[in-house]
Amino acid sequence: MVATYHYLFLGAALFTIGVIGVLTRRNIMVILMSIELMMNAVNINLIAFSDHLQHVTGQIFAIFVITVAAAEAAVGLGIVIAMFKNKETMNINEIDLMKW
Amino acid sequence: MLELILFYIFAAIAIVSAILVITQKNVVHSAVFLASTLLSVAGIFLTLHAEFLAGVQVIVYVGGILVLFVFVIMLISLERSVTERQFSRQWTIALITCAALITEFVYGIYRGKDSFLLPPAEAQTAAETLTGNTQIVGKALFTTFLLPFEIASILLLVAIVGAVVLAKRKTQVD
């Protein structure tokens, strides 16, 4: 039996790695992957508490998080393809059309 | 004891692969390490007795989302994107923000260290513990959470239409 806080530490570590990835990388694909990492960290927390409290709601919520992640990946990658068609770049610093 | 060993193996693979995802220069390598992270997170779900979620993780994340990522990497020209600048120029601001986040986590963990061992939940009845995880999740999904389930299906439909429209349309900048 692994204590619940082990899983919370793992979730916090993965979430931090995801945030660092989003903030430091300029490649849009890696940024989308970092967002997936963060969603996984959230799922670990939800399921850890679901197991700890012996209640199924956390797992249901994790299923909805996975659904939203799938939708987000589909739309995000559609945007990436549209962006690459227009600008021929993956670097988000060059996507500054609406920059003030 | 076995669960603890498995947890540490999966957690180590997950964290090392996650660090490699954000440090690799080549996007394809990032995608491969992301697959390794996602699979070990599925293993973590197994140690948490969430067998259905582990299966969903493998099928939807590794089999669906990650394949989508690899397809998009294939569609865009890889040679160009590797030569581009990979890391942000504003790395000092990024570093300060990351340091603030880590400090916040460490402080929160330090403050809450007395409550690490949460009180155990009340014992389940024998009938509930004997049924499988998939059965429990399915029952909850189609009774209590039926409306959110249907709304999630509408969200997926909107995402399909949106992705097709975004990727197909011929846009002109000039």
C-alpha cells in the first residue's frame, strides 16, 4: 500500500516540469506536449484521491479530463497545421500578427 | 512492498522521460519520450487500482493523441523546425516564474507535512469491493454522470468539426 502523498508529490513534479516546458520552449509542438504532461499530473492527483477516499467520482472526472485533452489536442494540432501553412514556422515568437 | 517498488519504478521513468520531453531538440524524440511518460502514468494508475483508467490512458493518449502528434510532426517539415530557435529568449522571466512555482510547491508541502497521512476512508461494503473497477466506473458514468457524459460527446463533436475546418481552410495572409 503506497501512501497517497507519494502520488501527490509525483503529480506536483510532473506539473512543474510541464509548466517549465511551456515557459521555456518556443516550439509549438513541445508546448502542446507539455500541456499534455500537466493534464496527466492532474489526472494522477484525481485518481490518487479517488483511491484514497474509495470513491469513484475522481476517476469519472479523470475520464472527462482525458476527453478535454483529446479535444484540445485535435484543435491545437489543427491550429498548428494552419499556422505552418501560413507562416512556414513552428516558432511561436514569429506568430506575432496580433501583438501590440 | 511490491506496490511501493512498482510505484518508484514507474514514477522514476515518468519524471525522467518528462524532463527529456522538454529538453530534447528534436520534436520526434520529444514525442517518443512523451509516449514513455504516458505509459508509465498508465502503470501508476494500475497501482492505484484504476484498471479502466489505465486502459483508457493507453488507448486514448498513446494510441490516439500521441499518434496525432506524430502525424502532425510528419506533415510539417522537420528539417526547418530543428534549426529554429528552441528555447525562449525571455528565459530570465521564465526562470523566475518557475522558481516561484517550485517555491510555492515546496512551501505548501512543508506547511502541510503534518497532514501527509490522511485519515483512512471508511471501509467499503463487501458487494462494492468485489465488483470490478470497470463495472463501478461504467455504472457511475451512465447514472449519476449521464448529463456530463453527453456534454463531453458534444464537445468531441465540436472538436472534430473545428479541427477539420482549421486544417482544411485555405487562408491568405497577404
